[in-house]
Amino acid sequence: MTAEKAGSVSAAEQAERLPFGARAAESADRWGEEARSSETLALVLQQATVCLGGVGVLVHRYDRAAGRLLLAAAGGLSRASAGAWVDLSEEQDAAPACALRCDAFVYVPGDSLGTGAVGTAAVPLPGAEGPIGVLSVLMAEAGEPSDTRRSLLRALARWAGARLGGDGPGAPSGSGPVPPADRSLRMGDLTAALAEAVTSDEVVKAGATFILPPFGADGLVFLVLEGGRLNVVGAVGYPQEFLSLLDRAPLATHFSIIKDVLRTRIPRFVESRAELDRGYPAMRHVNEASPKAAWAFLPMIASGRTIGLCVVSFSRPRSFSDEERSLLTALSGLFGQSLERARLYDVEHARARELQRGLLPRTLPRLPAARAAARYLPAGRGEEVGGDWYDLIPLSADRVAVVIGDVMGHGIAEAATMGRLRTAVRTLADLEMPPDELFSRLNDLVSDLGEDFYATCLYAVFDPVARTCTYSLAGHPPPVVVHPDGSVHFSDVIPDPPLGAAKPPFETHQLQLPDESLLVLYTDGLVESPTRDADQGLTQLLQVLSPATAASVCFEDADENDVGRRLDELCDTVVSALLPDRDQTTDDAALLIVHTRCTAARDVASLDLPNDPRAAGQARQYVREQLERWGLDELTLTTELLVSELIGNVVRHATGPIRLCLLRSRSLTCEVYDGSLTTPRIRHASYTDEGGRGLQLVSAMSRRWGARYLHNGKCIWTEQDLPVTQVSG
């Protein structure tokens, strides 16, 4: 359920392979490994187009033996336009051939290929024994490229030459600046990293990796201007105290050099503290607080506007050569475009994540029969939100519904679908539907959304009186159960197809749950990853939930707060073991661990009653005696009235057998069972009617009431609040 990363570049998308003739068809393949060649060509085409504003880009391979340039890849051009340069002689006057003969940058004015370009800039791809090809850009702007753009074009060519020639760029040694040739290779790696960067953090990481070492720098700050204030997007090599001085600070006079760079769009290179004090005395307090001694203040421009600046800094004074100034200036443009794209992604992704988290429960309820802890873990990589969700829903008679699910796919639509399903599940659960019937209704809802919507789900109902867990599965893994003795149990049942693809009826499964058991539910993102299949992940989960781990989080004699804390600790243990490197995960994951508590026998009382008018009197007497034993005499009068009305309705309108059940918990629950499936409804009684007010009376005398249906009848129930002394006790 992963989503393709925004900003990533594939050869199929960025490079149009043009196999005109046998030699041209083999031109790219002869540059070594196909995957590496295609990736390199695609990145070169993209960065040359973006950074030099070209209308088209071409890469030729030099066939030294034949003396010809063969087109390997092209971007932004049709086959008809590029056809004239598919196969060039090294003696022709075309820009690629001229650059090859001169072994240097060449600019040829004119629209050579009829694309509307004003000229062609070409530079050879250097190799160990001379040029191995040529990179050409069809320029859209009049005049030769500036020195800055030439520097970037040469850097791209050096990087591409090293990759395509089989000699990848090596890492610089030492802490000082590296030789210019190696530096250009590292700049090529930077363009590749920025092409794949999705988030602002990845842009900053790329800068720290490929800018600092080649120039011998040890500090990097990205500042974005928003609403007249500076925002620190990311930084490396600075203490937090200094970054706090810059972050959210107004662009006032004491940041005069920053104002100048943003206003003029011209870089400023400051070689010492003294130079900064002389040129910008108002920044003296910032200079004194800074741990650096030399700076390159570089404007970041994107979409024709200045969005901020990048500051490359050094701990010691140093000078900047013309080549360094040109290269740093060119790369600041790359940073501007990459950071603007990344920040747009960050904003949209944050909004989507906020929407998704808003659809999940903020807190899980503390129920008499269940206490739970959960974790939702968004994917570390990938641009879109997922559809994982979970919930804990109180039902009548202390019963608890537990649900976890996963809408297949990623995106806002899937997150919205998740919210709709969660709402639907809560609505259907409130109708006391059994799991299989609830899934039938939910399956219809998903099917109505369209053919492309599917969801996996597990819905379970825990009955603390019967000590059972009844559940259904729709394409979802079964639950894991940890017994109080620490033994781990996994039911290897076959789930029904996912919602949206299933055909009812759904199968129902049942587990016996001892008191103080753990019910562990999860989505596939927790156990499955690109490096681990679901079976391996499940095995690891069972190992984490081993008796040793269970013993360390023993719930015996734990109070409510301790139970919550230990459940949180167990969730963290599971997540840390199964997802140790969350930043590299490609799917979101959800984990829900429920601690169950069964109802003690002393808190349940039941009585079978005859199906005749005597039943009401026997029920009232039983209620008086039982509530006296429980010390709930204050509720005797109202409970007698409720029981009389409910049993009277059964005798008049339903069939037996009749059974009365009383449950003492945080509230007093009164249940009346009968053998009829008729639905009780409150109706409006007129002033002259002699009946029809019984359920109105039941509703008025109880906190809430309802009905649930069984395979052989129904149960009508009421709940009353306990007296304050009983609740506090």
C-alpha cells in the first residue's frame, strides 16, 4: 500500500529514448549498467532543463572508433525535432560536435532544431581518455549563459561523465576543500539527491552531505521569509541558542546583510568577522553570537521570486575563488526550487496528517471490562496519508466492541473513506449488531464507494460475563491473544475477502478469554515491509509478546493508571522491535492492545421466569432481595418499576422463555430476555389511551436503554447510575 514519491524521477518519465538506427539504439546501453545509465541520464536531463531554463536537453555518446556522436537520451523534444541530431559526425558544425572537438563549453546561436530555441549550449562529458559524450541544452533566453549557469552545466557534465564512464565520484578525504574536479562530481551528486528529495528535511540533509565536505564548510542554515519574518527551515553545525536568535525574527535592521541579499538577489561572500563588522555594523551582536568566521549568503529563487536564503559558513576565515562563487551561486538556485517544492509537500502532507489524526480517536475510553492503548505510525517515506484506523466502543452490559481496519491505498480520499467507515462502524455497533451482520452492512457501504475502494477490517465483541470474544475478519490478520500466564496464542483462521470485494455472509469466530488477557490487533504495515514478509513479521510479533515480555508488564493487582502506563510501555516495545527504523517505512501502521477484565460472578445475578402474569411479581421480589445484598437499596423502587414494565411487555406482546439478569458495574444494568424478535418502539399515546406509555416510562427512569438481538430471541436492557457512595467505593 505504498504511494510513489513526489519529486522522484524515473528514466521513463524524464528521458525519451530515441533508438533511431542500430548504433543509436545501443548508445546508452554501452555506457555500462542499464539501470545506472538510465537513472543518470534522467537526472541530467531534468536538472539541466530546470536550472538552465532550456526548452530541450540532449545527451550524446561519443563512438570514438566511428568518429560519431550517437543520441542516447533527450528531454522536452519530439522525435521529429531530435531526428536531425540522432547521428552526428564529429566534423559537423552542430553544437554537440563543436563542443566535442574543442573539448570545452560551446555556445551556438540560432534555432538549430526548429524548437523555438535562441541558441544551444553544449559541454563535453569528460572521461579518463577524453570526452565520452556531450550534454547539450537548447536555450530559451537570448544571449550566452552566465558564468553561474556555465559552472552548473560543467558540474552536471563532470558528474554524468564519471557515472556513465564507470568511474563514480569518490568521497573527499580530509576536512578541507576538495579539488575542483572532485567538487564538481559531488555537485552532480547533489543535483541527483535534490531531484529525489521530498521533504524539507531531505533537502537540508542533501545540502549537508554534498555542500559542506567539498567546500570545507561546517555550517549550513536555510532561512525562509514568511510574513516579514525569518523561519529556520533546517540547519547543521549551529547551536540551538543561535538558531533561536534567527528563528521567527523580524527582518529588521540588525539583519541588514540578509535584507540586502533578499532585496538584490545577489550573493554576498564574507571572508572574516572583521569584514562583516565593517560592511554591516548593525549585525555586530549577531556576529558575536555566531560560532562561525566566514559566510556565503546565497539567495534562493524559485518561480521568479526570492523565497529565502541559504547560508554556508566556516569556522575559520577563508577566501572564495571565482569558481567557488559561481558554483555556490548556481547551486543556491537548485536549493530554491527543491525547497519550494518540498515545503509545498510539507504543508499539504501536514494538513493531510492532521485530517487523518482528527479522524482517529483522540483518547480511548476507560471501560469496566477493557482498557486499551494504541499507536498510529504514519509511513516514514511516501507523500500521502494512509487509511489505517482503530476504535474501542462501549456496548450494553459492559460488552466492548474492538475494531481495527485499513483502507487500501494512500491519499486524502482514502483518509476520508477511513473516517466514513469508522463513523459507520460506531453507528452499526450502537445497534448491537453481531460482527457478521455488521460486516454485511459495511461491505455494502464500501461497494457503493466505487470499484477502486477496498478495506480490510477486524471487528470483535468482548463479553465479560460470558468471557468470550466473537469476531469476524475481512481480509485482515486474526488477533493475537496473550493469556495471564504469559502464553501467546494465534488463531490461524482464514479471513473473508476485504470489504468491497467480499460476498456475504461473513464467517464468525469465537475465542475464550480468561480474566486479565491481552487482545493484540494490528494492520499489515506493522508486520510487513519491503525487507520482511507478513509471516516473518508475525513470527517476530509473537516473539516480542513472549512470556518474558508479558511478565515484565504483569497486570495483576495494577490500578487503572498502572494498567494504562503498562499498556503504553508494551505498545512502545512492540513498535520499537518491529519498526526500528520508522523513517524508512513505506506504509502506515496501527497497533491496538486491549487489556480485558471479566465480570466477577458476585456481580451478576439472573433468574428464569415463567411466561405468565406471575413473572412480574417474582421479578420484583428478586430485585428487592438482590439489590439489598449489593447495598443498592436506593435503586430498588426504580428498578422494580423498570422490571415490571419490561416483563409485562414480554408477557403481553412476546413469547418465552423469559429470563431476568442484573449486572453490577459502574452502573446497574437490568436485562430481560425473551424468545421474540419483535422490535420494541416508543409510541405517542394520546390523553385518552389507557396504555402505550410503558417504554416512555422506561426511557425516563433509566440513563439509557436499548435492545440487542440474539439467534433465538432478543434482550431489552436498561442502565441506571449507581449512588455516589457506591461509585466512589
